[in-house]
Amino acid sequence: MGRYFGTDGFRGEANVTLTASQAYKVGRFLGYYFGELKRKRGDTSPAKIVIGKDTRLSSYMFEYTLVAGVTASGADAYLLHVTTTPSVSYIARVDSFDCGIMISASHNPFYDNGIKLINGNGEKMDEETIALVEDYIDGKLDLAGQVCSSLPYATRDKIGKTHDYASGRNRYIAYLISLGMYSFKGMRVGLDCANGSAWNIAKSVFEALGATTYVINAEPNGMNINEKAGSTHIEGLQKLVKEQKLDVGFAYDGDADRCLCVDEKGNVVTGDHILYLYGCYMKQRGKLVTNTVVTTVMSNFGLYKAFDEAGIDYAKTAVGDKYVYEYMQKNGSRIGGEQSGHIIFSKYASTGDGILTSLKIMEVLMAKKQPLSKLLEPLKIYPQVLVNVNVKDKAAALGDPDVQAAVESAKAALGNEGRILVRESGTEPLIRVMAEAESDRKCNKIVKTIVAVIREKGHVVS
């Protein structure tokens, strides 16, 4: 975790914790840095940086300030305009860009925004480069042993250009359509676009593949992104699916890098359900390379029991799709993701892609010719209780022998009928205490016991 950039970019309230001047500096550094890397390789052409944005009011401001910084450093900026995070990743990779930038705060409210950095392979930017960006923002960049707070400006014919690159977004849409292995004709599909990046893409893809679509929250006004909409407020999609008697529904977040679903009965289908559904589908076809599905430590205990019964191995990473992808790359895994709906299909994408995920679910439905609820019957999700405890010192609370003893005692009592996870938040002064068992009552009892010990030992902020 850096000073500004977390696991999913530089995020904060627009012009409060993430300002236009900071965005300008990000653009200035990236334009200069990638230009220098090219020159060192003997390439005198300007660096190429592709930029996309979501529908937030402040996204235009950040787009223009980033472009100003990029071009002032002599690099060329290519604008995809309103698009999804995975589309920026895709175009950065296939069109040989030096890097990509996505302006989005994902599922956050409209007044927040963020800057996500993507490398030329379509992956999240490496920590070393991000550390240099942060040093430049703080005015302490070390260049060749000399600390400097400014970078040289490009002049005359070396000033960068700005290019309209809507064609790149259109090619991404065509790519998604090309992945459709079946016609969706006769399928009635609900789409909740969260008034965000998917608003003008998802419908086009599904209708091109033959589906009849029922779309909600596809009228962005700059301030209604994620507002009682999308994957964080899925009740609207549940209502749509039940009222219209649809076959399935898909809900995206603000930048459409994740997807949750609703089955034909109106039940919520999480990322864990999706991993189970497609993991089993891959195994049945002999496509599950390494026989492993990659999860995070927050995946449900029931998922692991279902994988055991299906003969599928699994890995657990730290929370964050970044860590899922790193494990997948290192170990050659084909599918991984998070409970929240970030699902990575490494054969087709280098990041979570909500629309791609929904297409893959449709593929299973069409191949199996069974409703989603039926296909998910073997997966029994265990009740889960999670309590966040505000503590004075996360390390001290986790390292307390009495707290550790309480956790171990609870684990021994649960045995193989549930699990306990006690971990620190990566961004807040919180200890997260989570239990999964066969009943809510049992979960609550376990969590209350552990939280009580943390409080008794004086770790809780009063």
C-alpha cells in the first residue's frame, strides 16, 4: 500500500483527498517516465497513453488535467471517453500502449473518484512505478541521484497530441461479442448498469448476441452512479427479474470490472457462486488448467466444501483482485476472483471484467440448458457474520496472546463445520472478525466472544 495508491488505485473525494493538481502531476510523471524509457531504447517516438473514464461529474475534470499533464511532458493521450476499466486494460494490451489510465472510483458514490494505472500488458501498474509517481506528487523524486520537484516541459514540436480513440472502445465491444459461443435468442436478460461505465456497452453486447434485454439504471447524469443501483444495491435487479419473469439478471459496478447476478427466482448470485459455476463447467470440459480455482480469504466456507465434493483444488490469496491475478500469473491458473464479483478469466482478460463475466455465465446456461438456480443447487453458502472493530493498534490487537487464544479456541470448537477469520483492514484502523457456521446464532456467538476479548484487553478505541 502506497501513500496515495491502494490496491485499486488513488481514490478519494474529488478535489478534497484527490485533487485536480494531483491528477495533473500523475499525467506529467507518466508522460515523462514512459517517454524516457522509450528514448533509452533508442525510440524517439512519443509515449502513448490511453485514458478512459466513468460517468462521474468529476471524471471530465480529471480527464482534462491528466491529458494536460501527459501532453505537457511530450506524450500522446488517446481518449476512450466513457468506458469500462477492463476496456482500458484490453486496449492498452492489444494496441501496444505504454500504459493506460482509468478514471473511476468503482462502486463509491459520485463525489469520490479515482485514478487506476495500468501497464502495457493490461495489468495493474507495478509498485515500483507507482512509488515513483507518489514521490513526484510529494516533490521528492530522485532522478539519477538528484531529488527534484519538477520535470522538464516538452516544447515546440515535442509537445504531445490528444487523439479521439472511441474506435478503441468499439473494438473492445466487438471483442466481447466475438467471445459469445452461443446465440442468446429466446433469453430474457436483465441488466443493471449502475448509471456507470456499462450503460452504453452491456446492452449492445447482449442484443448483438440475440438476447432480449431489460435495462435499468442506464441514464447517467454525473451524480447518480451507483446510487441505489448496480452490484452494491442489487435489490432493484431482483425486483426486475421477478416482476418481468426473466431468465437471469446481471448487475455491474460503476466501472464494470465486477458483476453480481440474480437467478430466475430472484436469488442473489455472488462471486463465490460464479467461481463454483464456471469452475465446475471448466473441469467437466477438461479446461480447468492446474485443476485450481483462485479465491481470496473472504470466500465462503461453503464454496470450499463444494469444491472438495467436486474434486476441484483451490488457492486462497489476500483480499484484492490484484493478489488473485498475481497468483494466477505465477501458477498458470485460468479462473479466480472475489466474493464481490471481481472474476478474472485469464485466457481472455488480465483484469476483472463484469460484462465478460456475465457472458461466461450465459455460456454455461446455454450449454447446460438448465436454469441458474438448478446449476447452483450443490453449493450451500454458510451464514456469515462480520464485525469491524475500531482499535488503537492493529498489530498489537492481533498479536495479543489472549486474543489469539480466543480465536484458536473458537476454531477448535467449530472443527470442520465452519471457519473463523480475524484480520486487519488494509486501509482503516480496524480488525475484522468474521465467522461462518451452520447458523447465524452460532456465528454471532463466536464473533461476540472474540470481540469481547479484544475489548477486555483494552485494544478498542473508546
